Amino acid sequence: MITAYATTEAIDHMGLYGSFIEREGDGSGTVVLHHGRVKRPGKVVPDFSAVELRALSPDPDGFLEAIAARAVERFGLANALVVHRLGTIGAKDTVLLAIVSSVSRDRSFEACSWIVDEIKKEEGIALIERP
């Protein structure tokens, strides 16, 4: 199962993890989670006041769904969840949640890392540090 979307609302990482686990079957041996948060110092503006997360694609949900679908296919995942924040947020706020499951830890770790790397290319969603 693939769930992927962008939201302007705060990401309930604990609730989403709980829902993910509830729908898991007994064929998945590993669940890997990436909880990405805004950190300081910034890459461009060291002491930024906020970051703006802006969709570069007219369909940010489709952009995230495509990445999740490629990960499921490429790594043989059982489930994938990808949620990305949009809008203006501050340091320590959650920007990205990626959760994947598969039969083995190597696939899950590699898939989760790959998903994050694809999103961080900023081809679909840009992160702009504001002074």
C-alpha cells in the first residue's frame, strides 16, 4: 500500500506511525522510519527565522506518490508512507515523514534513504530559508 501526500498542517508523526503499523501484515520483518526536522544552522541563512516549503510541481501529491511507487517497485516494499510539509515553519518542526516496510532490514533501510534522497533533490518541493 502506498500513501503519499503534501500538507500545510503539522505532521502527526506518532499517529501516522501507529496507523502504519496497524495496517501491516505478518510478512514484513522490518519497518524503517525517517522523521525529518528543520535544523539550524541553515545551509544558506545560518540563523533563519523560518523556512518556506514551496511546491515546485502543480501536483505535489503526485510527485510524492511517484517517488513512493518507484521505491515500492525498486526495493520490493510491502508498504510506503511519505508525508511532506508545505508552508512556512520553524526550526525543529517536522518537514518530512517517510515510513517503509519490507521482508528485510536491508531493503527497508535502503528504500527509506533513497526516498529521502529523491525528495531532497528539491525537484518537486523547495526549502527556502527566510532571514
